[in-house]
Amino acid sequence: EAQVTQNPRYLITVTGKKLTVTCSQNMNHEYMSWYRQDPGLGLRQIYYSMNVEVTDKGDVPEGYKVSRKEKRNFPLILESPSPNQTSLYFCASSLARKNEQFFGPGTRLTVL
Amino acid sequence: QKEVEQNSGPLSVPEGAIASLNCTYSDRVSQSFFWYRQYSGKSPELIMSIYSNGDKEDGRFTAQLNKASQYVSLLIRDSQPSDSATYLCAVNLGSNYQLIWGAGTKLIIKP
């Protein structure tokens, strides 16, 4: 089944404790992206990747890191999480940037 | 001015009626247009994509694109309570295909 997977689905952590949210797609898509979604603010792009080893900042990159060492994986790293990073996070992928994006199930992160 | 605008709603429609959702976008080179449905706490799910002027139909859904007037709309015929969700409009703007998201319209179908 073609899909985007994310792990974990739910995470409660404390300020400053490094964490990684994994994202993987099995559709051989070149483009991958991370979003956060907060009430009233809609979807905001954090980082995106046009292809392996090519990443770029989105609209809200501060406090986040990403890497794209393999085509299928695009992990999101929070080196020192803070409470304002409490949010619902989505990973998405598409054949190319101009194509429709397919979303993972989401990761609900709470930083205490 | 936001580049992609939607009425936040909520839009309340009786069951069985036609729901009409609208999205306007700024005057840039627009490439492709998408409608997504999102249930509360779930991920966005692609409903329709449209690339050229006119109508595109898929089951109970019809997307309408008018590039001259810079709007794209989504019609849902025979609305069902299960159609109650937030509908997101997304537009590829500019030559670099940057995808811009609207804030979404909350649709409520009343039985």
C-alpha cells in the first residue's frame, strides 16, 4: 500500500530533551515536506526537500533540523524542544514540488 | 494580503443540498490547484486537483477553476453528514511551484 508513515504518533516530552520524528514514504517520491498545524494558523511549512541531500527552509524553520540521506526518509529533529513547539506535525510527499502531496497520519507533540 | 484566501466558516448546509466552497488566490503565475479534506485531528486528504480552466467532476465533487478571476471552487452535491470537515485549498504559485495553503473552510452538514 502506497503510504507515508510517521513515528511516533503521540509524544509528550520535556523542554530541552532532543527528539526525532521519523517520516518514510514508499512511493519513490522526490519531494518531501514537514508542516506544523496550530489552531487558527493553518498548515505552515517547516522544511522541505526537493531530493536526496537537498533541503531548504520553509516558513517556520527556527528550532528544527532535517536531513535527507535516503530518498524514502525525511526525519524532523528538535534539538532542544520548547513549549511553543507543541503542535500537530505532518510529513508529506509528492512526485515533484508541483504535484499533489500525500500526508502522513500526523504526530501530536506536547512539550512541557 | 494573504496569497490564498478562504472563508473560515463555518458553512452550514442541509443534508442533500449542494455545498459550495470558494478559494481566491493572488495574481501570480498559478500552476495547479488542489482541494483537501481534513477531519478534526486527522491528516489532510486529497479530494481533487485541477490544472486548467473549467470544471472537473469526480463523483459528487466538482472543482471549478477560473484563472482570469483568480478563484477555484469546490461543489459537493448531495451533501452527507460525513462531508462535515475542514476543506483546504492549496495553490502552486509562481515559477518555482511554491505550494500555498489557505486556512481552510469548516463545513457542517446538518441532518
